Amino acid sequence: ILLLSGTSDDTMISAVKSLIERLAPNLVNNFNLSIPSSTGEQKDFFHLATVDEQTISIEGNNGVSLASGFYYYLEHYLNSSISWTGDNLQSLRFLEKLPAIQKG
């Protein structure tokens, strides 16, 4: 996966889309990924937002931040996880709608 600094935004977004497709193939089209153009030299960040019942937006300043945002959503909103010892992603195949991001 190409997530290094200096890699183009499109390449990083494509790499994270591929990551999502490998982990949760039925959800890959439910995530809008973006890297804002004016991130500069700031610390890594991601921002999650609900677009509609079927779409979650993940904005981050690089590919690692986008992947971190996806993992955060998996863990905190879908009660799923990925680890070296296994995962619990099977229930994602049966989702009818995605949980909305709670503002707070």
C-alpha cells in the first residue's frame, strides 16, 4: 500500500479504497474518501461525517489518516475490529444502513 508522504492524493485514496474493499467488500462504495488540498504541514487528522443513510465521509490529511478513520468507524460505530489474531467483520455483510456519526 502506498501511503507515504509525497505520494499523490489519488494514489493514497485508491490504496485506502482497496483496503476497505479487502476488509469489507460490500461497504466499499459506502465511504467517500477525501484529502483536503490545504492540509499543509499539520498533524495527522481524520474527520468522519454522515452523508446519508448509506454513505459515510472520511476526510484525512493522508492515506494513513484515512485508514485510521475507517478503522475508528469500524470499531466505534459498527462494533467490529481487526487484529493480528483475527477479526469480527462477518456481521458487516448484513448491514442494511450505516450508523450515523454522532456529533459531540
